[in-house]
Amino acid sequence: MSQIQKRLVIVIIVVLLAVLSIAIFLNLDRSENVVKQEKKPPPSLKLALLNGCGIDGVATEVKEYFINKTSGNVDIVSWRNVDRNLFIYNKSIIVIKKDDDEKLKYLMDFTGIDRKIYAIDDNAIEDLQIILGNDYREFFK
């Protein structure tokens, strides 16, 4: 292989790497924009917030967070302490009261809380509950 051919091969490789790098950069930029877009909650998402950690004002603080971050599109139907003030929750959890996968997925995506339990109750006012554990600041900053 001649010196000119070697240089030509090197130039072609450099150009291909540059084109590939630009393509990857543009694709990453688009995916970041998709993540940054706020997703609207499903219609009529009713949510109850329960203080399960015992820190004063947690449910009210998170209620305000939802109002500010969702422009009031999530209906917070109650915010209170857990029953009998059993402040035993180290980890926050979503309680499913009405089986609606779209609402559950939205809330999990919005908050980052992936722990969930089913406690289906046809008489419940709310679709979902969040029991706020000691880790609530990880999800509501």
C-alpha cells in the first residue's frame, strides 16, 4: 500500500468517526428533549397523600409539590397521617385503590416511586394513595 493510500484510508476513517459522533450526539439530544417534556396526567386522577413517616407537614408539603408541578391537574382528595398514626414507613409506596394502569404508570413515572401494593376498594374516593416514607425527599425535591 502506498503512502497516499494509507493517508486516504486514515482520512476516510476520521470522517466516518466524525459523522458517527455527530449522529450519536443529535440522537442523544433528541432523547433528552423527550424526557424533559412534561407528561399530562390522565383525566381525573384522584390522589390521597398519607404521612407514613411522622415528619410534621409532609403530606401538606407534597400536596403543594403536586399543585406546583402538575398545574393542579392532579386532584388531591386528602392529605393526612396514616391511620392510628403508625409512622413505620421507611420507604414511600403507592397504594392502588382502583385498578387503572394508565394512572398508575403516570404516577410512577412522575414520582419515581416504584414500590406499589394493591388494595382495591370500589368505595374509595381516590384512585391511588402515596404513603410517604422517610425517603420522600428522594421523590419530591
